[in-house]
Amino acid sequence: MEDIKKRIKYNKSWNYFFLIIGLLSTFVGLFLLAVLFIDLIMDGHSRLTYKFLTSFPSRFPEKAGILSAWVGSFLVLLVTALSAIPIGVAAGIYLEEYAKKNWLTDIIEINIANLAGVPSIVYGLLALGLFVYFFKFGESILTGGLTLALLILPMVIMATRESIRAIPNSIREASYALGATKWQTVQWHIFPYSLGGILTGIIIGLSRAIGETAPIITVGALTFIAFLPSSPITSAFPFISFEWLFDPFTVMPIQMFNWVSRPQKEFQINAAAAGIILMLMTLIMNGIAIHIRYKFRKKIKW
Amino acid sequence: MVKDNIKAEIRNLNFFYGTNHVLKNINLSIIEKKVTSLIGPSGCGKTTFLRCFNRMHDLYPHNRYEGEIILLPENINIISNQIDPIEVRMRISMVFQKPNPFPKTIFENVAYGMRVRGVNKKNVLSEIVEKSLKGAALWDEVKDRIDKPAFDLSGGQQQRLCIARALATNPEILLFDEPTSALDPIATSKIEELIVELKNNVTIIIVTHNMQQAARVSEYTAFMYLGEIIEYGKTERIFTTPSEKLTEDYITGRFG
């Protein structure tokens, strides 16, 4: 009896040990993030005004704003999302549900995993050759968006595949046994049931894309832009214009980098303020995605 | 007394997983609107045999059929390459070992087979769903929560839901793959009663581990061992006066 009690005590001591380690590890991450955020707010709060959001950059720090940067980031990300999500999800579904399992698909799988680890500047160089010089898209929003799409494509594909794999095979068999085709099974079961996981992958991908600087500079984003891309809505027929796709642009991290590299103290404050906005943009984006994911998961009860 | 019609005729059926010869030269007749049970020890190939009937093996690579399963009265060989497996599955439904409802509502689970067939009108679907749930003896338990998730149901109810889902498409043959092995005795007896009821309208083939179950629900029994049919006949005869030594050893519990 005494032996058993001793044993239980010993076993539990390891349990508590991990509890403490786990708790500390969690707090390290949270604590660092909080410190970072508080530090940014302390530095930048004085510049966080409505005018900061609606002004173009300027050589006078107190007049400078981030209008062109956040509009640029938003539009670039829009292009990224609209191209990477459908392509990535379709590729993931194809590889998981349609492709035969053989050495070729094995090689593709390994390569996609490797692509996720390729440094982003390399994607920048590839995109410079492909989109700017070959397709002649110019140093434009389209080029920037497609570059970041290339960057996050492997993440979207892998997230799609992982969450499809989590669906039990019995669900597929149940669907096929009723005479469903592959597409009907994908459309009614595989895609809706894996959407939560796919969205997580998309969130991670887009959050990474919004903070990327190197590949965007490589494809020729400008560091100083005092105008907005042309409006997508026009007064003349057909009222919708895609000209903005081919306009030059800048994005938030480049604007920040530009300010940080200035000697004046006031520009550093601007950089911190832009940092806060960038983090807020990321948080809002994640919040929306988590909300959508929650709504979808609520409908699907295992 | 209605004359027994043959619904399916199996001739020289062989089945291979890659190079593994799993089913060996099976010859059997399945009688229409009767229950035929397949019994035998684990790994004897009874589930593999059952899954030939709705071409489930086509979903995975390296599987090969040889021989014929002739579906009557059309006289078509449902395992031939010329026949689309989807066509076969539209006519022959299956209930699996573990209840596998879709993570959708009760209604959508039952309606799915008809949606696959392009039926989308709500009133048509409602009618079929009600009829199928009544057919699976589940209607009274779920009629007030038809739009609630199927996973809220108990295991036995989930399995009856799967039966309703299989019934909704009005199949000619209904395949059961150890349908009660994951259920408690009360749920099991409900399913067994249901199977006895269902055979008035549909031909049933059931794989079971449980010999009492085979004796209770089926008219015909085939005993399988190592991929072969050792003995086939009226259930009563197989269980009282088996002609093969192997069958007798199995049903008396000497092995298996």
C-alpha cells in the first residue's frame, strides 16, 4: 500500500513538473508579445491620429502618414488572397482526393513541403524574372500580390491536405456507397468538413504575407509614394476598372523600414505608429478568419 | 408460397489485393427478398466478399476481380470493367460496421442519397426522409429533431440512421457489414428486428461474427474459411446438421 502511494506521488510529481514548464512556456510567448506591443504603443501613440491614416508620406515627419502604405498593403493582399486561396485549395484537394499515390505524388509532396521553407527573397527574384520581365506586369500591385501568393501557396496547399487527411475514411466510403461521384463527395463532405483547417492555413499564410518586405522590394515596390492607385470604380461605363492592378505601390512594412532608416527621431515615432497599425491589421484579419472558422465548425459536429 | 427467385448469381469469383489471393473461386446464389448471412472466422474474406457487391474495392488501388457477379433479372455482371461502379452503388446500398453518419443534420443524412441523384425539392425529400426513417424504425424517436446534428443520436440510433440513409435510395440489395458489432445488446436486437422486417422489400446480405445473429435473422447461411465458401445452405440446416467437419467445428465454437 505504502509502495503504491509512493509511486503515485512520484508519478504525479512529473505531472506537476510539466504543468509548470508548460505554463511558463505559454507565458514567455504572451509576455514577449505584450512587451512588444506596449513598447510600440508607448513610442507611437502620439502619432496615432485619423490624419496619420489619411496622409501621404512627407519629408516633414509631423505631416507624414500611411495612406498609400495601408491602401497598398490592402490591395496587394487582396490580389494574394484571390489568387493563392483558390489555386492552393484546388491543388490540395486534387493531391489528396484525386491524384494516385505513387512516387511522382511523393516527390510533389516533398517539394511542396520544401517550398514552404524557401527564403522569401528567393521568391522575390523568381517573381522579378517571371512577372516583371517575362509577363511584363511591371512593378505593380498585381506583381506584388502574385509574388506573395507564390510565397504562401505551399502553406495553403499543405494546410488543405492536412485537414483533408483528418477526415475519417468511413465518411468517404459512406458517400461513395450511395453512388456519389468524387466531385459530389468533395463538394458535400470533404471541402465543408476540412474548411476549418483550410482557413487556419490561410490565416497563417496571409498574416505572413502582410508582413513580408524582402520579396516586395525585390519586385520593385517604391519606398515613397504620394498618390493612390486608380479607383476600381469609375464614373464612365463599365464603372469597374482594373487599372489599379498595374499601378505602382508601397506596403506597410516598406513604409516602416523607410522611416526607421531616417536619422530624425520623429520618423522613428512614425515607424512605431505604423507598426501598431500593421499589427492591428493582422489582428483584425485573424479575428475575421477565426470568426468564420468558428461559424463553420459549429455547424459540423463530429 | 412464393417461389424463391435468384437475385444475384456469383460465378467463379476470385479477388486479389495486389498479389494476395483473398477470395477463391466463389460460387453462390443470393435469393431475392431473403436474408443471406456470411459467417466465418476473422480474416476469412467475408467482408471482402460483401464489398465486391457494391464495388467498394474500386476505391483503392491494386485490387482485382475475376469471375462474375450476375445481377438478375437484367443479367449484368456488376464486377465487369464495362459496368460503372457508381451505377452498381446506386442499386446496391451498404451499411457499415461502425455507424458512420455524416456530420450534418438527421434530415441531410437521409436525404443525401437522393441529392446525389439530383433530387432537391424539399417536399419530395421530406417525404422520402420520413418514409426511410419509418422504414428504419427511427422516425418516432427523431421526428421532433430532424434538423438536429446526427451526432447527437446514440450509437444504435446512428446505425439505424445509416440504415435509413441506405434505404432512402430504394436499393435492390442491402449489404450489412457486421452492423451490430459496435452496439449494445438492446440496440442490437432492434437492428435485428429491423433486418427481419426489411427483407419483405429488399434482398439482404449480412456479414456477422455472431452466430446466434445469423441464426436469428437469416434464411440462408454461407460459411467461409480462408477465402472459400465451405458450406452454403438453409440457415437451419447449417446450424443443425452441417455436412462439413469444418463448419461443425466453427459453429460449435471449436475454433474461430
